[in-house]
Amino acid sequence: MVQLICTDLSAGHPGRPVLHGLDLQVFAGDFLCVTGENGRGKTTLAKTLLGLLPPLGGSVRLAGGLHRREIGYLPQQTAAQRDFPASVREVVLSGCQGRCGLRPFYNSAEKRLAQNAMEQLRIDHLAGRCYRALSGGQQRRVLLARALCAARGLLLLDEPAAGLDPEAAARLYALIGRLNRQQGMTVIMISHDTDAVLRHASRVLHLGEAPFCGSPDAFRQRFGPSIFAGQAEGGEAL
């Protein structure tokens, strides 16, 4: 079942397009990794898929009954967001806001959903801790749990392991992979991490001079793993 369709999509800001001519279909259960050098429009594409930026040309259409409020989004984190003074439970619960409608409170089902998400991400023991007191890796798990509460079929993750050390990043990617394989959650993940892309993706969308979308094997054959040689190493522990 198709969940998302891009047709001849151009994206960017008015007068500053960074992405041209993208034709793409995302199917239920896909694990689509989006790669490309800085400035090629990866985050711009994510914002366009979410409706935060209008297309400059072409179209983005959701299908299969999917609505934008049902996409769980994990954006790149800013310094101000890392210092957010709320408990882990409060941050995770905020992912349920799209389910509340006009209700000014969370119901018991939404609280159970948040608890289940924390247990899945193995952060339930941190529920009462202040978010800003956590390590970078712990914060990333909290934000992923928040996105999971919002998601009803699709997770859109922008560099979810940025800044983590290789071992911590591998654990986070494994968690995301389990959500995809065991729960059938569709995942669109922006990443510079070639190893993770080739290990977890069912398909790879590479944004370059012209968009390329294909299997990990086709990506290897066309570009080779050296395309991201020189990635920065090191980072925070999970």
C-alpha cells in the first residue's frame, strides 16, 4: 500500500530551490534512508513532506488513509531544545497532542501509549527525570519515544544519531530497525551514516545532481561506500 507520493517535486525556499524533479513512492513497511551531501535538500525534503514548507513545483500527496498529524517526526535537535525544562514523561506525552483534538488533557489510553513507548525505548526508568539533565543519547531516545506516540504508520527521522558515538548510534539504529520490522512501522530516515543506511534500509534515496532511489545493493554499485568517506567520528554515549 502506497502511503506517500512525490511527483516531479521541487523543494526549497522561494527563489532558492535545492531539490528538483523528485518522483518517489513510499510504501507501508518501507525503511527508506535519505542520503546526500549537505545542502542537497534532505531536511528541506522532510519539511516539505510534513507540510511545513510548500512545494516549489510538483506535488506531495499522502495516501492509504495517512494524515500528516499521524507522522511521527524527530527533527534535528537545537541547543535550546536540549535544555528543555520538563520531565521525560511530559516530553513523551506531548507526542500525543495530535490525538487529543480539543481536549485540554491526556486520557488514559494516551498515557498508556506514552508508557509503552518509554518501555519500548527502555527509558521508562527515566520517566520522572528532567529532560535537560539527560545525556545526549538518552535525550535522543526520549524524542524517538515522543515521535512514536505521534506516529500512526510513519516515522520521519532527521539524523536521529547525530552526535552519538558509533556504539550508541548502532543501538539507536537497531531500535529503529525493530520498530520497522516487528511493528511494520514505515520509516523515512535522513542519515549521513553509510553503514547504517546499507544495513537497515530497504531502499535508499540519494539526493545529488539528480535524485536516485533504489535498493542498498544498487546504491553500492552506483556510488560505493566511499561516497561519505571522512565522516566525523566520536560523539555522545547513549
